Amino acid sequence: MISLFLVTALNASDNGLDMVNICQLSQKCGLLFVTKKASGIETITDLEGKKIGIWESGFDEVPKSAVRDNNTNVEWVPILSTINLFLIGGIDAMTVMWYNEYDAIINAGINEDELNTIFLADYGYNIPEDGIYCLRETIENNNEDLEKFVRGTLRGWEYARQHRKETVDTVMSLMKAAHVPTNRAHQSWMLDRVLELFSSDEGVKSGHLTVESFEQTQELLLNGRYIRREIPYTEFYIPLINK
């Protein structure tokens, strides 16, 4: 099993990996562009001719589609996980996750009221992200164990929702043991924002990948030529619970 963004999983399926979604954790898009208010950049079209930092590691399908569909020409600047180029003014905007890099910028010393946020969901790109995937042959051979895993995962996230201090305490302890630098304020922000993204709309069951979200994501990838063929929803998504 593996956790992947929906766009990443559809790309992998298009490339021949016989993989299925068994639980869609994320229900909303956490991607946005962040700019400094002093730049005057407040909308996607304001990015015309500007430099935008984007991760070399991937996850670029949604931001690039949003810019292209709004007939905006930009210079994409590949970056790693650092926010430093944005801090020193080397780029005009940066692609960030609402639960991570955006807060890291604030922790680095730029006040929230000095920033503009351009949420891609506000432009119609509310593409869900993290889901749980496995090979099709795995679900055929281990259906019962996978169902237990999915139920346990959803229960775990619900426990985290109801016990946030304990959850952050546990994360801080594990990161300290692994010598990974962090701070409590950032981890608390991350937990709260991730839980927001995992919250289902009214009428949508927790862990469910809706037909609408799937088709919107697939259309975005087809239009951007990230994938070459349509993938049937009923083949790609095999819910183990909440049927």
C-alpha cells in the first residue's frame, strides 16, 4: 500500500501500473500560490510575466493547468523543498501547500498580513489529494486485511481530530527521536489544516472518492496531456468500506 495524490496515481495508472484507490482521505485541494502584498499580485492573471517557484519533485499538474487555462504566461522556476528563494525575492510567487510551506513562510518572519494567497480551489481546481492505493492483485488476495487497514486509518484520523494535543505531542516525540527539526506551532498548524482538507462535504462519506472529483481530475490531466487515455472510475476506485 502507498499514499499518493490523485493526480499522481492517475499518471501511474496511465503508464501501466495496475493500481486502485481503496480510500480517498483528502477531499479538497490544499495548493495555492503565495505572493508578497508589496508585489501587487492578487490573482492568477496578475502572474503574467512573473517567476513562480514550483517543486522539482512533482505535484505541478494542478498549478500549471490553472495558469494555462487562465491564458497567463509565466516563468516556472524549479525549486526543492526550500522557501528561501521566495524569502529573498528571487521569485515573485511560490507554489505552496496550505498546511506546510505557507506556515513555514510565516515562521520564517513574514507576517500573514504581508502575504497574498491565491487558492487554486477558488478558481475551480478543487482537486483532492492524498488517497490510499494498492495493486489490484493485492486487493484480490488480501481484501479482508486491507479493509481492516482502511477502517483503522479512518479511525486514527478521527482520533487525531478529537485529541489534537496528544497527536501533536506524539508527532513531536517521533520527530525529535529521528532528529528531524520542527516546532510545535508548525505541527499544530499542519494538523488543523490537514484535518480541514480531509473533511468531507455534506452527503459525502469519509474516505470516499466521488465521481465528480475523479472526473474533474481526469479531465484536467487529459486537457494538459499528462495522461493519454480515460480510466474508468469503477476500475480505478474500489471502496472497501462505505459502499
